[in-house]
Amino acid sequence: MDILLFIGAALGGYLVCGINPAIVISKLVYKQDIRTLGSGNAGFTNFKRNFGHKWAWWVLLFDLLKAAVVIAVFAMLFGFFSKLGSPAVHFDSTAFRFGAAYTGFFCVIGHSFPAYYKFKGGKGFLVTMSLVWFMDWRVGLLALGVFMVLLFTVHIMSLSSILSMLLCPIVLVVEHSISGTWTGLEIAAVSVYGATVLLMSLRHSENIARIFAGTEKKFYLFGKKGKKEIQQKEEK
């Protein structure tokens, strides 16, 4: 049973999160591929910069939901049926967290390197943000708070994304160390989650270089019309 869960979670996470709403909506609505515009990234930030608010929120919502749904399904399966954490029949919360972390890792791989789009996808922040809530909802709240504070003060999406996500595995390690709740499977869950955050951060390597060079563009969550939005207004 365990091997089937591992295979199913890996395939399910990769295939579901390989569907990219930024690419789909840019092609269907605007007849353009978001990967040919701006930074070339198939994600919420680049979509909003080029096309504005109207459809950008749908991109954000679908990116969050696609990860949340597939992670929830397989995490529950691990919690109820996996014998990784305990031979007991009842629900195993540690196995649930491991299943979430394991599935989430493949979700980020699928989102970043989707077979549907010649392995050129997004950077995985929203998918990683979805995952942290399954690891610990309190850490999810902290991450969201840190992200929003950073975004509304420095207005740099990449920096806000990376720092808020890097904080999560550190907090989880401290939390388990203080409470003394470390088990082999718990260590595996946090380790896999840490690897997911590292992968997401490495996907932002170009942004990191621009941050140090002082050339990273500002991002305003509720302001600044997209280029397409401005163009359409000028044409009226």
C-alpha cells in the first residue's frame, strides 16, 4: 500500500500542478503566452504586471487551490492508510504531514517543470504557500503575515516570497525541538518540506541576483495597471 501511495502522490502532485492557470488564461483570454512577456515567468506576478487585475486574481486562486486539493487528498490517504508512522489503524497525523510534504514536493516540480508546456512553468511560491498550511496552520499564519508585511513595505514580491517561505522550516524545527515531538517520520516530513522550500528559492535565483544588484522591480498588489489593461484603456 505504501508504494502505491508514493507513486500516486508523486504522479498526482506533478500532473495536477503542472496545469498552469497563467499560461492557460493568457492564451485563452489574451491570445498570448505569458512566458513570452515581461520576465517570462508563468506566474501571478508576471501575469499581473502584463495583464492587470482582472484575471490575475483567478491565476492566484487556481494556483493555490490546485496544490491544496491534491495535497489534501494524498495527505489524508497517508494519514489513514500508510503504515509509515505507526501500525495503528487510526488516523496518523504525522503520516498526514509527511504525505503533505511529499506530495507538495512533486507539486512544486510539476508547477516548475510541467510536461504540458515543454517543462517551462512558474517558480512555485503559491504552491509552496499552500503546502505550509498542511504542515502546521500556525506556521501558515505566520508565513502569510510575514509575507504581507514585507510585500507592503519593500514592494518586492520575490524577496517577500523567499523570506516568508524560508522562515517556515526553521520555525518547524524550533517548534518540534522545544516541544520534544521529534520522531523519525516527523524529521522526514520537515526535511522534505525544507527541500521544497529550497527548490522554490532556487527557482528565484535570477530574482536574487537582481535584488543584490538593486535592479529587481517593485510590485504593488492592489495598484499599478497591467500593460494590457493600459493599452486597452488607451484604445478606447
